[in-house]
Amino acid sequence: MRRALIVIDVQNEYFTGNMKIEYPPVAVSLPNITRAMDAARAAGIPVVMVQHDAPEQSPIFAKGSPSWQLHDEVAKRGSSHHINKTYASVFTGTDLAQWVADNAIDTLTIVGYMTHNCDAATIYEAAHKGLSVEFLSDASGSPSYENAAGKASAEEIHRVFSTVFHTGFAAVASTAQWLGAVAEGKALERDNIYLSVQRTLKATA
């Protein structure tokens, strides 16, 4: 197993801009992101820093604006590789797939924002490419949504997507659990769709 830690879009937009992360609160997720980065460096796990670019007139992530900048806490830690992207998935329109192949990476650990958007798109694409994926649920997060299709709280969005990821797309764990797995040189275990459904049937029987 050769891991890489993918730090997705930890940019000021999510802290002081128009897209503030609500759940888990950034007071929880940011320290866990930096803990994971520090542990990765100590363990020789390469860190990929990802930064989302939007046009200069965009209300969010406008390239060159303060909200587009990486948060100081992640920026000062540096990375093995830096990727700028314009789509949700870190793979789309970037060199991530080639970098993964060149570095013999078989496991991606995902942290950063947002759980249901860029994290989800990257997790699904990585799984479809045959990579093992880990998602640190307390080192990520979501805002709340409301549109013509409905309304969902940040907690609901984060919880539902994390639950779906763990059915086979990614092993979902806390940062503490991941740190333990890294220290022991072990992989985190995913669940599966069948068992996830069966548990609910037994609970309602």
C-alpha cells in the first residue's frame, strides 16, 4: 500500500467568503486537516495540495482574490505536488492520474472541502479508476443548501454522503483512526452496499 494525502480546496472562501463550511465546523476540520498533513510528512506520505480556480468575476473562488488563496495553515506546510483545478473532481483536466501512476500510488486519502462536491467527485472517480480511497469525515465538511429541489442542512449533507461513501467507494474514518492506521501500516476497511442495506432491514423488522 502506498498512500497519498489529497488536500482539497482548503481556501479562504470556506472560512471568510460566501461559502462558509458549517458542519463539521472549521474549528474541528481545519486542525484535523493539518494533523493529517503533519502525520503524512512524518510518515513519508506525499501530500497533494489542490486549489480551485474560478474566473476573476466569479462570486466564489475568483482567481487571485483573497478568498481564492489557500488557508495559511495549509499553505505554510507545503506539499509534494500542487494542482489547480476548475472542475469538481481533482482528476478532471489535471495531471493527478499521471502523478498517481508515476508515484505508484494505490490509495488516496481525501481531506478538505466540500464533502458532497469536490470530495465526492474525486472519491467516485478514484474508485472507478481502481484506487483504494480513504475519507476523513472530521477533516472535511459542507454548508447547507436550499434550492428548487429542496433544503438540506450541512449536517444532513455531510452525514448522508459519508454514509454513502462507506458502502464501498471509500473507507470513512476519523482523523484519529487514520493516524492509527498510518502508524501501524494498515489499510482502513470499507463496508459494502449489501450489508449497509441489510442492517436497516434488520433494524425495522
